[in-house]
Amino acid sequence: MGAYDPYEHARELGVRVIHRKLTTGTGLWAPDLNTVFIQERLRRVHDRSALAHELGHVDLGHRDDRPKHEVMADRYAANNMVDPDHLVDLMRWSPDPSRWAHEMGVTTRLIRVYWNLHRLDLPAA
């Protein structure tokens, strides 16, 4: 299996992805439209991470953004975007979570969600 590509995943699910100006947040799942809206002009790392999060809502069958669903979508995105073997290699290279995130092409937030989900302690930054 190759690296997770949220755009390929959206295609496989038949979900449209539309970039547009959003008034809040970086992404929005509109289940009645079978569409994910992503904030336009995001840096690639934020764009892909936001899409992975929104696809969590899709795969988990969420129809609203209650806090519990947001946590679940974050965990879903982190588990898909963070490769544990690559992360271990990066940890040997640097103690800095922001460097790991940069090298993996994910947000630092997703690195932290992944680590919290798997009950691991982040090294002091």
C-alpha cells in the first residue's frame, strides 16, 4: 500500500471536492450534496490534512459537526495521514514534532492527534 492520498480516496468514494472561500474552518462536509468544501488557497499540507479530516466524516457517516464527531474525524485523518514506520524513522532523526510533520507532509496537529490516540508521549519541544 502506498502513502495515503486523500484526493484519491475522495475519488474512490465518489465524493466531490470543491475549493472555495469558507467563512469558518478549513473544510466542510455537506452530506446532502455528497461534497467536501475545502478553503481555497491553503498550503498543500493544510489542504490535504483538511480533506483527510472531512473524509473521516464521510467514512464515519457523520451528518453534523458535534464535538465528538470532530474528535473522531481528527483521529481518522491522523491514522490515515501518519505512517507509523516513517514516524519512527523521523523520531530517530529529530526530536522535533514540527520537523516530523514537515517531512510527512501533515500538520503538527495531526502528529499530536496521532500520538495522543496511540497513548505515546511527545518529546519535549
